[in-house]
Amino acid sequence: MRSAVFPVLWLCGPPGVGKTTVAWEMYSRLVRAGIASGFVDIDQLGICYPEPVGDPGRHRMKAHNVDAVVAGFRAAGARCLIVSGVVDAARGVHVDLMRQAAVTVCLLRADREVLRQRFTGRGGPAGLVEELLREADALDAATFADTCVDTSDLPVNEVARHVEERTGGWPASALGRSCDVAEPSVVTAAGGNSALSQTEPSAELPVLWLCGVTGVGKSTVGFQVYQRVLGTGATAAYLDLDQLGFCRPAPDDPGNHRVKARNLAAVWRSYRAAGARCLIMSGPVEDEATVKAYTDAIPAAELTLCRLHAGRQHLTERIMSRGQGGSWPQPGDPLRGQSVSFLLRVADQAVASAAVLENAGIGDLRIDTDGRTVEQVADAITVDAASSLCRVGASDTSSGG
């Protein structure tokens, strides 16, 4: 079976050059123009440690995962995908691993002093500046990119305009290509003939899913739990489900749960192939039907659903803080920079949604986050949930699995 290649624009460059900001601006422009599009930050497709031998930086893993999520975005109706993130300065993008994609690579660069100021201005450690500049020099000397745009002293909208010009009006230029590629084989719950099928586990692998309403701390707590699991010596992976579902417009699936579930299944297969024996993920749940959509996507999983709960004061404080930038700089954060009135409306919606989840009794576990630090909430994740992840990973490590 054959299908048309899928246009992918990959914006790369050193830290501080503006990759994610520019990529999100271009994604937003396409959506506003009515072009169904997807977006992914490449860092979100490589949170699996320890990294595989022979793949330092997990560049091959990330490229494989881009190819894997292309199918999910295509199925959701997207006509193109924008990727932002660091690449191998020596090799560039592993386009050979992305068989479904017609990849255009655009290198963003900036003058050394501009990079220095941007990096330290956003809180980057001063001790890493020289390493950053060495990476920038290596990328400047590289020849793998299809085009290059200098971001020095340019606002985001101007950089986006230059990228569009240098790429011949992407994605229109790529959508006009007639080249076809073979449809890749897909590993399903019933098996398959891909090399990945050989890595299907003989037993269910543990997955801890932290859910809850906006502002309750799903991602922050989830990553804290993930770091603790890594501390046991486990090979483990982490996913933020929202980061797998940037695909608009999606009028018949407002939460984009179908594309998230499909991309979850694809990326989890890749992580298992890389040796991961447990997964921590975070993401919202509206009802039991939402839970079923994800559990159906990963049938070879021992899923524990942990719902975080908070009252009005805590949710409002966290949502107001996120609006002012008081959280990790997640791509596409819908709260950052919003007005007070907007944030208060979001808080009211979060309180109402929390009451619905509470009344429905969603989750195998319920953890109250009111008045607790991130570390305390992580401590409160029950021994059964956290230790099962550590136990499986540690046993696999000790047995060489």
C-alpha cells in the first residue's frame, strides 16, 4: 500500500535561537489560515533514559518517533507537521528514519552575543554558555540544512516570514509534490511483522497516569515521580499527553484525545524498543470514555490512574502563576500572558471540572495537592503505584533486560 509523503518542517538550531517560539508562530498561522496542521517539540519525543547505547542524544529515537506520530497527525486530518528542536550537529536530521515524511530542515542561527544574552536571560546557567557557543559554531559550519535564517535582532513574526520565504512558501511548496512512499507496517496489539514487534513485552508493563484539571500540577508532579523512578536504576519513559496532541482544527474532538491516544501508542512502542520497562505520563481526563480511549491504545499496560485534586484557592493560585510564566515553558501554554479576567474564568472552569471528576470517582488513586509541595505530593503517590514502577524497572536492570 502506498500513500503521499507528508510535509514536515523541522526548525533546528542552538539553545536560545528561538526554535520553539518561531515554530509555534508558524503553526498558529497555519491554523488561523484554516490549514489543518500538527506541531511537536522534539524534546517531548525523547524523554526515555538511560539513553540507548549507540544513540547519544537520542537523535535516532526522536527521528523515529517523528515518523511514528506522522501517522497519528495524518489520521486526525493534518496536512503537515512542524517540528522544533535540537539535532545532531554532525549528522543533522535523520531523514532516513522518517519514511512517511518529506522533511524540510531550516536551521535558525544568531550571533554569539545574541545567543549568550538570550540563554542567560531565560535563566540558563552561565557555566553552560561556552558549550552553547561551541554547538552554535558547529551548526553554523554544518551543511545538512536545506536553508538557514538568522534570528539576530528580529522579532518572532519576522523570523517566521523569512522562514516561509526561504522554504518557498512551505507547506504549499511541499503539498504540491506527487511523490509516494510505501505505507509503513504498524505493530498492533495483535502483533505485526515490524522489527519492533520483537520487543513486545511478554507481560504487561506498568504505566502510571497522573490526571486532573488545569492547574492541579499533573506535569510537574509527574516529572518529579519520573525522576525518582530513574533514581532506582530503572529504564523509564515520560510523556505529557498534551504535547502529543497539538493538531488543529479538530472540531469533532475538542480534547484531541484520538490523536493523543494514537501518538501515545506509537511513541510507547518506540520507548519499549529502546528498553523502557515503565512509563509515567500526565494528561487530562474528562470521563470514563476518555480513559478507555487511552487504555485501548496501550493494551499491554498495567495502568494505574492517579487523579490529583485541589480546591478553589490552590487551583486559582496556580493558574494565576502560570499566566505570569510561573511554570515550565511548555510549548503552546494557553495560560501564559493571558489577562487576569481570562485566568479567573479558567480557574472557575477548573473548579467545576474538579467537582465533576470528584463526583464521578475517576481514578484508581486520589491525591489531594492542597497545601503540599511538589515533593510532598510525589511522596503521597501511594507505595503500590510508585514502587511497582521502580520494582519492574530495577528487576529488568538487574537481570540485564
